[in-house]
Amino acid sequence: MSLDILGAITGLFVVVYDGQHALRFTLGRARAVVGPGIHFKWPLLQTFKVEETKHTTLDLEPQVIQLDDDLVYEVDAKVVYKIVNLRKAIIEIDDLVTGLQNRVVIAVQSVVARRTRATVTDVDGMCDEIRKELEPVEDTWGVRILKFGFSNISPSPTTLEITQLELLTQEKRRLYAELRERGLSEEASVALVSGAVVSVHPDEPLPMRKEQRRPEKALVAEAEEKLEENEKEALKRKAKRNELEGLADPKESDPFAEEEQGKKPGAPESDDPLA
């Protein structure tokens, strides 16, 4: 730090540290590239422009990209680069970091926008395509893209909801087909897939199933009517049984039977009412 201050005050030298390189300008013209160390210069005639030449990570801003099937995804990406030609990196572009960031963003949007929901998960394929689109930039600006990758590729909340609904629909179709193969009726399969609670009696005839759908009040009234009819029938059966028992017992049917049995055989009948 003290050398930097001294060099700035005197204007006689410039300090280049490890991981840096400098391009020397003489009378405004780019001359040689120098490495780390102390480099003397002629005041007012020579200048040095120092740049980082070690591996540098560029963190891109989050992007919202619409895919080819109109779904929206949120994308974050990072790129690691290195300056391999300092002369081009300083002369060919005014601000290397800003220019490289913009070109990478354009490449990411171009590649991801051509994808669909089914192919956007091919991260390696997209990274290779982006690297190919950045090859002209590497040659022109004197940089080397060492690594490119996505830190996040996720659907937007609306896209996520659409995806979940479609997956749910596919699962219901598969379940419906499986239930139909097992012999369930169409009505029962649809009810089970939709989550409804039903009572399934496939062996019962249709009139019986329709009867089970009657309103509760109608069923209660019908049950009461049947109960009343059963009670009447029971009373009729009881009266008939009593009648049959009465015919079988002569004591109950003939009130004078006892009196006739009390007379002795062969006894003459008396005309006297007081006998």
C-alpha cells in the first residue's frame, strides 16, 4: 500500500501484484504487457493499466425467462472466467466485467427460451450450448470461460401450480384405467378417482341401486308402513290361532256338555222341574 502511495505521488513507477498483469501505454499507444513487480515509467509519457488475470467469478442477476411452451422459469447462473489476452481485454471493450455479464445473460436467455418444460431439466446440455455461444466473445475479448453453471432453475409459482395440476391429472388417468381393468364400473371408477365416498354393489340389479338412492324421508315412511302391515298380519294370525284352538276344545264350544255328562246312563228323564 505504501508503494502504491509513493508511486502515485512520484509518478515514477507502478506496482503490479500477484494475480495481476498490466498493459503499458506509451504516448497513448499500447505497448507491452508486464507481470507482477515494480515497473518504472516516464512521467506524462507512459501509463500502466492494471487488471486482474486470476480466476474471477461473475454472479449473474436472477432472470425470469419464458420457455417455448409459454411456461415461466426463474434462472440464476454463475460463470468463472480468466483473462488470457490482456491487450484485447483492455482495448477491445471499455468495461470487460459489464460487457461479459451482458453477453452471458443474452446467451442464457437465448438457450433457455428454446427449451420446454420437458427439456429444461437437461442442465448439462444447456451449459454446453451457452459455452458454444460465448466462444466468439472469448476470441474477441481475450478471455477464457473456465466454468459455467446454473445455481437455480425453478418454475414460477404459477408454472409450478400448472405442473402439479398436470401431474395430478396424469395420475388420475392412470388410476382410472387401473380400476377399469380390475372390473369396476365407470361410475364407481370416476367416483373413487375424484375422491368421493360411495357404496359400490356391482352384483345388485339396477332397480335395487335406484331404490337405495331414494330420499331418507321416503325410506323412513316406507319402513313405518311395512312395520304397520307386519303388526296387522301378526294380529290376524293370532286371532285365527285362537279360533282354531276354540274349535278343538268341546268344553268351550258347548256349555251344556258338563250337564249331560253328569247324568247316569239309563236314568229316566223327569218331567218335574223340581227334581
